[in-house]
Amino acid sequence: MELFRQRLVHEYRERKAKNGRYSLRSFAEHSGVYHGTLSQLLSGKRKISLKAAKSIGARLGVNPAELRDLLQKSFDQSIGGDQSTPYHLLHQDTFQAMADWHYDAILELATLPGVKLTANAISTALDIGVVEAREALLTLERLELLRKDASGRLTPTNQTTTNILDPDFSSAAMRKLQARLLEKSREALERIPRDRRDHTSLTVAMDPRDLPAAKRLAEKFRRDLNRLAQRRPGREVYQLQISLFPLSHLT
């Protein structure tokens, strides 16, 4: 969130320049943050969550479009994003409207050469109903994740279709999506030959204190795989599903 911190520092200095009596305590009051916490944020001694950054930006009157762009860039930076593998940050309202597996799959289909985004073509490619495909296209267009080009062809609006979710978000919609992806994984286990998929698992004893490090390893693997996928034009859409959870209940 370094970019957001710099924006906060700039905002405070501007207000201070206009009013020499403007204090850090006043800035904290306008930001909705305890002044001691704000001081640590401005000095870089304390990290800020995406949820808190959105709240502070809104309270300070930052232009909504500027705030979205700033948070997007800041979030990419904070999780190690780079220009070769950009990610698009999904916020809560957008995710709620597209919390099923085929929405992201359609966005990825849009990147494949020669694929036309019609309801019939999507129905055939993803093995879903035509009505379901048509509704998904309308939703993605309404959410401005797809748009029509000069020829009337639907294309992704972002440079990347690889979406990540606001990390402060947890809901029934997320649980539903993960459950549906597990169902798709089970179907693939039964229907798709082994040479076209990979289903493996690991059972291991681990100290719960190492769970954050394990999550970071999983995140790094997802990003490395995405970089691999960018090396050449895609020909199929794949799904990676990673689950890490306790089997025992000792602590």
C-alpha cells in the first residue's frame, strides 16, 4: 500500500500548506482514524488494510475513480504484482453479481484467438445452458468487464482478465463459488483423462503458526502459474483449485 501512503502524505501536506494550524490530529479526525495510528501509517511503520484505505479515501473526499485506480495499483504492489502479470481487483458488489465459476471462465474464453463470445458458443465450450450463458454475458457487460468493440464483438475491458478478490471480503457468495469449483474438480476427476489434468494431494503435520507462510507459498505458485500461462496464446481454459485446511482438531 505504499502508493496509498504517499497519497496520504501528499494530502496532509497540501492541507497543512493551506492552513498552518492544521494538525495531524485534525487530519486523523477527517480520516476517521486514531491520530497515533495515522502517524504510524504516514511514516510507513504500520500497514493499512484495503478496507481501511477505501474508508479513509472516501472520508477525505478522494475522487472515486482516482481512489479505485490508486487502490488497484497499491494492492498489486503490496502483494508483489508486476507489470508482466497484472491483476484486476474485484470489489464486493461486483463479486456478488458474478459469484459462479462460469463468469471467470467466460472472461478467459474472451482472450482465446478465434473464439466468439456468443451464448451458443459459450454453452458448447463450457457445457452450460444457453440461457445461463446469455445471462452471464449481459451481467459481465453491465459490470463493464466486457464491452463491444467497433465491430460489435465483445472483448474484455481490462488488460488482464485474471481477477483477484478484495482480501477483506468473506461471504456466502465466496463459499458458494468455492463449493461449485470443488464440484467441477470432482467432475473432471471422473470425466477427463489423467494426461489432461492433475489431481494430487498432500497430508502433512504442521504448526499452525506456519499457516501464513504456507498461504504465501500457495499465492506465489498461483502467480508463477499465471506467468507461465502468459508465455503463449491460450487454447483452452483451465481451473486451478488449491485447498489447505486442518483435518485434526487438537488446538
